[in-house]
Amino acid sequence: MNAVTAEDLLDNAARTLAPDPAANALVPLIERGEAPRETLAVLALEQQWVIPADRTAFRHLADRADPASAAFFAALAAGEDLAEHRLSAFARACGVSPERSRTYVPRPGCQAYPAYVAWLSLNASPPDAVVALTANFSAWGDCCARIADGLRTHYGFGDEACAFFDLFAEPSPELDARATAAVRAALDTGALDLDLARTHGRLLQAYEALFWDSLRAAP
């Protein structure tokens, strides 16, 4: 029997890898209604690049993974399909035209995160990636909840325009169950390298911080 349960391991990873609340200067600005609307537009434009990249990476991880981890990554890829649909409404609310979407050149700092997810899809052990991504999603979900609140309170955005952020802010018991099953299977087979998983998680958090810093620099 494993001394550490999958549930405990994932909870501990989320706590250990949680970012410094003071490190993200942009989300509080959106939450208070102080971020320029152009910054919101750039957020939408950057996410239009992030989502398809992450979806492809998750599909590749699913192809490489054991059945339990594959189910987790398949669910993530399916979630990106829904996120892409909801992002369109947010982009329209920000005044992003199809022409601007087509010609937009993304910021390197914003795309470092999906580039590293792509790296994980090629190089990381899938169970290690499950732990790293699950820990990161906890912080991302909190940011999305705060952004959705700010958009409704200060920018006059309705439910359709906020649906992208609501999607990630809402708890997902099904995804949590898949992550737990994947980690449990990896613990049972000795396939999990917790030190590497934590390293991946720290890098993901650092690249996410760079994403927000790069957005804040938007003109």
C-alpha cells in the first residue's frame, strides 16, 4: 500500500506550487476595473494562440500515456474545444475583429507557457505532467474567477462574454477524478517521479507569471 495517497499528493502539489499572490499584478487590476480594455483585447488574442497549441499537446500526451493518464489528457483536449468556442464571445466583447485576429502577432512572453506544455508533451512522463498541470490549473482557475467577477462588475460584460473564464473557474469533479485515477495508477506502478513533476510544475507557474507580466505590458 502506498504511504501517500493520490489525493494527498495532488493536494500537496497544489499547495507547494501555488504562486505568490503578489506576483500577478494584472489580475487585481482587472478585478478592480483598472486594466485598459486594450489589455483585455490582447488577452483574448493571446488565448486564441494558446488554446489550439495546448489542445494539440494534450492530444499528444494522451497518445503517449497509460490508459488512466490518457483519459485525463483526453478530457483536457475536449475542454479546449469548449474553451475555444467560448473565447470567441469574449473576443467580440473586447472589440477584436476577425481581421485583427488573423494578423495578430503574439507576444513571446505570453506564448512561453504553451511552448512549455508542448515540451512536456514530447519529453515528460505523462503521469508527471498530470501532477504539474493539475497544480497549475488550481492557480489558473482562481485567476479566471477573479477576472470574470471584474468583467461583470466594472466592464459591463454579460454571461456570454464571461463564459470562457467561468469555464475554468468552475470546479470540475470529473477532471479531478481523472487526475486522481492517473496518479493512483502511476503510484501503483512506480511510474511517477515526484521531483520531476514538481520541477515541471514550478516551470509552468513561472511561465504563467510571464504570461500575465507580458499582458500587463500591452499598450
